[in-house]
Amino acid sequence: MRILLQEWFYSISAKRLVASETHAEGKGHATRRRVSPRLKPVGVVPDGQRSILVGTLGRAFLLLIVVLASAVARSQTVLVSVSDNTIRMFSLTGQDLGIFASAGLNGPDGVALDRYRNLYVVNIFGNTIRKFSRTGQDLGDLVSGLNQPLTLAFDSHGNLFVVNSGDNSIHKFSPTGEDLGVFVSLLGTNCPAALAFERSGNLLVADICFSEILEFSPTGDNLGVFASTGLSNPDALAFDHSGDLLVSNSGNNTIHKFSPTGQDLGGFASTGLRFPGGFAVDWAGNVLVANEQQRAHRTDYSIRKFSPTGQDLGDFVVMTSQPRFLVISAPSLASR
């Protein structure tokens, strides 16, 4: 896809769009124009001794962007950490695409993608962060020696932040896995469970014990409580396409919504939720939520789907093992 874009931009460069040559003929000048065969000229605008050829480039370029965006959206996949020590992959229509990764997994929990779409998985029982390429190739442990890690998140600089439930801290690592020390230490009875970065760079931390969302500056300063109304054992965080924060409440089986400033926007969804855990937002704004408790009177689990407005769209997939966290991946335009 990157090559396609490069070729397109080359084809619409000034040298290909308008090629004007001015030749001296005695004391006068004559202008000769060449037009790229890919473009259909629709007019000529005089400009002194030169002319500018106006083509249908704008419409064609916009059409290409729409086509590319649609292709990327259709190729998105849902990666789910599962209690059977696997990462399973599903299409956006719910088709089971099989096991994406399993090597080295021991109690997989939180998942996150870096800018290159590599996947990082928390190993609760192994106390490590496992790394996989965007194709599922095992790249080994990025980080080890953690203290009962739960979830993780990347900041805009590619630094990795990990919740250590064993000592109630948030640990920070460089993009290469270098230990940058404790970012935040929540001593006492606080219980950090999930992380999400605001557009401003501030870090939001779900405290499952006090049922509140805490906010910290990029340097680790405690900015106080971001939100608490309507929360009951918050277990996961995600932003929708409008920048509003969605919070899964494992205590009352709901998804609650807050504005980017922490204003309470009320309940977002509840139908069909049973101990909701991790969730993600797809390209269309639909919300997929992992149900960590078996379905009523059944022995299986499900991932529930909701529209951007919270309308229940039913079970996205049904699974025999417990889903924990999920992330939505798409082909990367960067390479590494």
C-alpha cells in the first residue's frame, strides 16, 4: 500500500501534471505544452507566456483516498487475548480466522499495538510482556521481571506503560524495552486496572477498588480524579472516535461514557453484558466488548457488539474460552 501511495504521488507531481517548455525563436518565444496521458485536461488558463492545464486530478485523488480508506477498513482484524493461552483473530464480520499467536503466552491479559502494528501481550503468570510482529511472528519477551502485570498502553512517543498489580504501580519502558523506572506508585488501597492516554498526553488510570478514573500528567504528577460518577469496579478504558471515554464496569455490567473533560454522559450500553472486560472501537465506531463471564444458562462466552450510539447489535462472536482484552489491527503503512 505504501508503494501504491508513493507511485500515485509521483504521478501527480508537477513534472507529470504540467510539462511546459519554452523555446526561443529569434526575438520571440513559443510555448509548447505536453500533457500526461493519464490526465484529461478540462481547460487552459493563460499566464503570461505560459499556460496551466487544469485536470480532473482533485476528484481522482479524493476517490483514491476513499478507496484506500475503505480497503484498510475492510482488512481490519480483531485480536483477542484468550484464557487458553492464545491470541485469536477475527474479521470485522465475526469470522474466526484462527490463532494469531500463542508462543510464550502464560495467562495473556492486556494487549496493545505499537505504531508499526506489532502486538504486545501481558503475561500475568509469566510476569512478562510478549511481543509479536504484525503477522504473528514471535519476537520474544520485550520486558520481564514484572510484578503481576495486568494491562498496558503506549504514549505518543512509543514508550510503554504497564500496570503492576502486585505493587500497585505504573511502570514505564522505552520502545526498545529499556526500564525507565516507576512512573506512578499508587500506595495504599488503590488498585490500578487499566490505562488510556488522552490526546493531551495525560494518562488515565482505572482504579478498580475505589471505582474512579485517576489522571496523571506526562511527567507523572497526580492531577486528581478525572471521573467517578456511575462507575463500579472499572476494568477497561477506550476512547471512541469523538474523543469521549468509554469505561467497562465489571461491578454492574455496564459501559459508562464521559466527555474528554470528564463530564458524565451517562450509561452507554448494558444489554447482554456479563462481567465486561476489555473492549475496542472499530473503524465505523462500533464497540466490541469482551464478556468475561459465561452466557446465561450456557457454558460459552461472547464478545458483544454495540453501535456508535450504544444500540445492542448482539453477539459479535461466541467462544468456548474466556476472552480478556482485544485490540483492532489494520495493515501498517510504516515498515519495521
